[in-house]
Amino acid sequence: MKLNKKLVVLAAAGALSAVTAFPAMAFENEFHGLYKFKAIVSNLDNGGTAANSTFSVPTLLKEKNQANNYMEQRARVMYIAKASDDLKLVTHFELDARFGGTNGAKYGPVGTSTDAGSLDADGVSLETKQVYLDFNLKPTNFKVGILPYKDALKGIFLDADLAAIATTTKVGNATVVAAFTRVYDGNGLGLAGGTHVGDRNADVFVLDTKYNLNKDVALGLSYYLLANYLPQAGGDIMLHTLSLNGEGKVGPLSLSGFAATQMGTQKDNPAVAGNSKKQFHGYALNAAAKVAIGPGAFRTAALFTSGDGNAADKSVNGWTPVKTVAGTGGSGSSVSTYNEGGMMLLVRNAVQNNTNTDRYIVGTTDNQGKGLFLYSLGYDANITPKFFTNANVGFAWAAKNGIATTNNATNFMGTEINVETGYKLYDNLTTSVQAAYVVLGGAYKGVAAAAKDPENPYTGRLVLTYAF
Amino acid sequence: MKKVAVVMLAAFSMAVAAPAFAAEMTKEQKDQCLLASKGCAGEADSIQKKIKKLNAEIKKGGKVYSADEIKKLEDKLKEAEGILDNLLKGGS
């Protein structure tokens, strides 16, 4: 009995110390968020969402536009339930409101409800941004749910939140991302034509590989398959996108770029207007350089996406990014981005324009089938740890015919000059002023009413950003 | 039985004597909260503060952390920077 008692004591003490000597990893409740306020005066930003493209919307390019003036806000709240370094749930929500309220379709049938910006608030405007489970089974990381994804092509094919199953595997110097994402479910959206759930959908398959040759140089090979078999216009497509991309550092100089080519077909579908047999031959090229000079960094970049000169033939020669599909309950926003040019009005840039109502001349990187050549120069200066300023100039051409058909019309879309200057009031609170002006080029010659030249687009924004 | 109780008590007090609370780190100490999410009781860092702290810990380098631990801190820094980018980035 004595021996037994001792054993019990020893076992109990051992167990107790094993449990308490190495405290179990804390369950972390992480909260983060963002609040952004913008006061805007612009003849292009007009309170609407970042539509696919405004290239050919003359209402935004009138001879004499009146300046829109409005205020809006965006809040984001992120909660991460972290059980360990290897297991967490990420939830991320968004609340947008225009001061005074707006009753766009995403708040219910137009006219029945608004965001929370109108008198006495109450609008239902909590949106899901991301909800996904993130766990590691070494050497692979799994993400399952509605998650953010940006392609290896700097966002020009797909940069969005989407429902996906994604894996990231690191072996030695190689990283492989493989993902399946269902971007539309035809049955769930109530589209006629599918017989059962899972029958007619739009899916994207992703394979991103990256190999670090050394600490400073990485090469990547990517393959994306867009399989859009929704029973509606723009469906019946199998589109393959293959690309080679790379980045490297040489002293103070950073270089990056990619080359991408597309191939694939659209099947003939007499039941759906516009879905006739076509073949895809788009391509895109990019090169960028950044070098530290003085109190900041000088940047230069060029992007080319191919255009389609003849929309009526069976060959789609233009670059084809993923797009939101009309009539599927989406807000009609663009899901491709190009940030490195630093443009505010010419091309969709998700870094500087990050609220709900940004407008662009080139909303999607295909430039509505016309393709794009954008050359940009910029300088980011950190004048003091709290005071910063950056300036950019960009020149844009349509790769194929512009919209103007008058004599002397050209493919040159315009030159943008923009400046942003800001001050950090606190570590987490920044105030800034943004100003951008576009001198429209020959592509817009005589496109306003009565064959007049449209007014040059501009925007001025006062921004307040709190992130924590 | 008394002996049993005494031994149990002793074992228990020894086990809990090691403080589980976050304390100010000296230059030579590891920050267990950042490294292994231990002893973070009551702490809530803004994402910028977390990035700043991770950078400071990574700077301590090989004197304090092993190569694996530095890699882990670097991964956490990448994750924190990703969260900040995700919050600030546009897109509806």
C-alpha cells in the first residue's frame, strides 16, 4: 500500500507539473480593423462603384462636366480566432457608407433600402469580406473558405476575395500554391439551364510556383484555368493562362516582371446569344524597376495587355481577365488590378483608391477588349518618419483602336499626373490629400456630345485612415 | 496522507512558481508571447505595434534566438504585414 501511495503521489505530481510547467499555448483572440474617410471633389469619381470600365461611357466624359462632391467612409473589422500557430479562423467584415445614404442594388432592391449613411442610420450594410479556416499540416498550409487571392501577374488577371480551397506547400526553396475556386454557382444564382447543383458554374483553377534561386532572386511559373460553363452570355469558355514571372534585387535596385499568354476556346452555344465558337490568343507583358534615391524610392513600370481589333471574328486577341458577370447579384465591380503604376484615375489601383466609389478610365486590365499600354514613373518620399509624399505620372494607350473614329483620332488615351501627401497624426492614424489630373489624348477626340472633346478628368480627395 | 498532501502542494507550487504573465523583456530575454503565444495575458497589440515588436525581436538576432526561432518570427512578421495590407487594400 505504501508503495502504491508513493506511486500515486509521484504520478500526480508528475502529471501536474507536466501540465503547468509548460503552459499550453494561449488561445489568441486577435482583433484588427480599418476606418477610412474620404471627402471627394471630382468630375470622374461619381459615387458609383469601380465599374468594369468607363472607357466608353461618355456621360463621364462630357464636354462640360459638373464636379461631384461627396463624403464616404469604409470600416473593416477583422477577428481572428487563433488556437495555435497552426490553426486559426479568419473573419473579416466591411461596412461602407456614403454620407447622406445611397440605395444601390447591393443594399436590396433599388429604392427599398440604403447603406447606413442616411438620417438615423439603421441601414443594413455589413458585408462579408473574408471568412476562412487556415491550418497547417506540414509542409502544407491549407486555407478553406472565402479568402483573398492575388495572382502572380500583379493582379491583372485576378485580384479578389473568393470562395476557394487553397494549399501552399514549401519545400526547400520552392513554393507551390494550388487552389480551386468556384466564382459562380449557376444553380445558386437561379440561372436557367442547369439541371442540378454543381451542373453549370464558373470555376478558376490556380497553380502558382515560385523558386528562390537565392536570397535576392526568385522565378515563378503560373497556370490558371478559367472554366466558365454558366448558361449565359460569356459562358461556355475554357481559358488557359500561362505565365513566367520573376523578381530580383541588385544592390539598391529591385526589378520585377512577367510574360503571360492565353489560349482556349469558347464553344458554340446557339441557345445563348453571343456564345459562338471563338479562340483566345491574348497576352500580357510587364517590367518594373525601383531604386532607392535620396529620402525615398524612384519607380518606373510598363504594362502591356493585348487588344482585339475585330470583335466580330472568331479570334479573341485581347487579354482576358476574370470579370464579375452581369446578372449574378454581384455589384459589377472589377476583379483585376494594377497597383504599381500608382495611377488614381487612369487604371484601377487598389492601393491608393480603396473605398467604395472609385472610378477609373481603365477599370479592368483588358480595357474593354482594346488592350492597354501603360508607362509610369513615380517617386515615393519619406521626408520625415511622419511626413510622406509621392508623385506619379502615367501615359496610357489603347493597344487597339481607341473609341474615337473621327479624323486625327489616335490610340493615345491620356496622361495622368497625381500627387499624394500625408502626415501620420499617430502611429495608426494618417491624414492625406490626393490630387490627380488626366489630360485626355486623341482616343477621346470628339466623343462628347455634338462631337466635342470631353473635359479632362480630375479628382481631389481628403483622406483620413485609422488602421489597427 | 499528510505527506501526500505536502508533496502534492510542493509539486503544485513549484509548477506554478514560474510566472505566466508577460513581463518587460530585457535585451537578452526572449519574448515568449511573440515567439510562442505564451504569457500574452491581457495584451492586445495594434497590428502596427505587433510589426514593430516583431522587427525589434528579429533584430536581437542569433544572440537571443536560434535560427529556427528567427525564421518563425520572420514568418509571423510576414503574416502581420499581410494582415495590414489586407485591411488597407481596396476592392469591394
